[in-house]
Amino acid sequence: MKITTKSSMALIALLSASTIGATIVSADAASEAAAKQLDSKGTVIVGDSTDTKDPKEYGIDPETTKGKLYTIDGINFHAKDTNKGPIKLERTSNFNFGNIEASASDIVAHANPLVFDKQKGEDGNVLPEGDPGQKLDRGAIVQFADTRTEKYGYKVKAKMSEQFTLEGKTDKLDNSTITFNNAIIKSENVLDADKIPTYTKGNLVLKEDGNLVEFASADATKQAGKGRFALEFGQGTKYDKDLEGVDKTGKADTAKESVTLTVPNKTASDMKKGTYNAKVTWVIDISEN
């Protein structure tokens, strides 16, 4: 037979009361803490993209981390796309090959570098390299962007859609070609390497046959190529491969020699005087994705 004394009963009662009291105090404390905060709900609906929203006043600088190239000098830049779309070529360079003259040998002429008047950083302040009075040299630039909703993959291509033709006439610089070398690529923001489109470094030749040549490719399986990018062919005199986010495969002081016109000697030896114009058409191809 189990005997319970009055003292043990009192101890049990005391412990029970203490435990109940502690529980009540803990619940009150939790309630008071919860009463000091209240959540709001934020809601936003993401719909289909309708445009890449190209910033009209500046372009990506391929040679700085987050630099932006603003005003320009000369007639060799930019062709800008004013059409709207969730994936597009936003801007590209025009190519000024200067003056050439008849020759019994092949003629090789390089497009002039792009020349910018100033450059600003992410905070809007003029960067040291872009101080007033300085000129910034850059290679030819092609800028493109993809903001499509839940769609991935594309290829950037180009073709010579019109051979160099004498203004107002039908005379052409037959079999002339345009070659691109010393390419680098730059994202507007610093991205993981596998999210940046791959590209061909050089020896990209556009011929009068009008065949498309692939310059860059975004892998759909890696969901690469989202955002805004710029390809640059040839780099300026102050190119620095050690800057964050800058393609490290470039070569300084090649902007003046990386887009090349070649006129074969058969044509070069018998050319009419005047100004000749060609057309290079850039496209973003999504047909394979």
C-alpha cells in the first residue's frame, strides 16, 4: 500500500502551480511579442515582356564594369532600333573605311574606331577616362537584349545584304568582303559565365553572297543570354582585362584594325571614283529554340 504524506502532497501541489504559472507567463510573453509585429502582403503580376526598354541616351561600355557610353563624335556610330520587342538588336555601329584608291594589289582598309566624348559610371558621375576634353576610342559595337518571358536561346548573326555600290549608280566593288576580329562580349551586369552568350573571337567574314554568319549564341538549355549585352570588335587604347566583369580575352589598341574591308585586286584595279555604300544586316535568330 502506497502512503502519501501531507508534505509530499504540498510539494506536488506547489510544483504544479509553479509549472502552470510558468506556462501562463510564457504564453503571455509570446502574445506580447507577436502583438509588436504585423505582416503586409505584397503582390505583383509578371506578364509577357513587350520591349527590352533600351536606354536611348547611352550604350553599354564593353571595357568597364558598369560604365555607360554617352555622347558620340563623328558619323560612324550608331544605328539604333526604335522598334519595340522583347528580344532585339538595340544598336550597332556604322563602318567608315575612309579613303582608298585604285591598286593592282588587294586593298585592305580598316574601319575607324568609335569615338565617344564622355563616359559615366553607374552613379552617373563622369569616369576618369571620360573626363571632359578626352576622347574614348572603342571598337565596333553590337548591342542586343532578351527579356522574353519563360523563353530562352537565340543566335546573333549578320550578313552583307548589299555590296558596296557607287552612290546613284550601279557600279559595285565586286567580291569585296568585311571581316570582324578581336571580339569580346560584355553584360550590362556582372553574370555567371554560363549565363553569357558564347561568341566567335574572329575571322568572321561577310561576303556578297548574303549568307548569314553566326557571331554569338545563347544556350537555351542553360537559360543563358537574358538581359543586355554588347559585342565589341577591337578594344581601345586603355582596355584593362583586370576590371571586374570585363572580358579578359581582349587586346588593347586594336579598335583601329578589327573591322576590315578587303577589295580584291581584280576589282581594285578598275574602280570608278565616288562614294560607295554597303549594307550589313544584323539579326537575332530564335528559329532553333
